[in-house]
Amino acid sequence: MYQASSAVMGLCQADAYRQVAAKYPETVSYWIEHWQRKIDEYIAEVGPVSKKALAVQMLGVLDAHA
């Protein structure tokens, strides 16, 4: 999660995340499911769009290297 978050924030290269993700596929699957649930929650609520945007970015990084 740290590496994926760092990649989204531009603090590290996506390659660093890819290396870690390859070692822990079950963890990546867990976080993909987590962020998908968050996106679904944010779609249902009228609240801040920024939370949904972050969730979409996180899911994109995780999905791209799953």
C-alpha cells in the first residue's frame, strides 16, 4: 500500500511498486477490492469529489500492475 500510494503521489517510480506488487499478489488483490468499494461508496454519496478521484487513482495503479 505504501508503494502504491507513493506512486500515486509521485514520490516514487511505478517500477518500485511493480517489484513489491509481484511479491504480494494477495495484498494487491485486497487493496483493489478495498478501493473499488470506496469508489462505489463515493458514487453513492454527494460528498467531496476529491476522495473519489484519489480512490480512482489508487485503483488505477493497483490494477495496472496486478
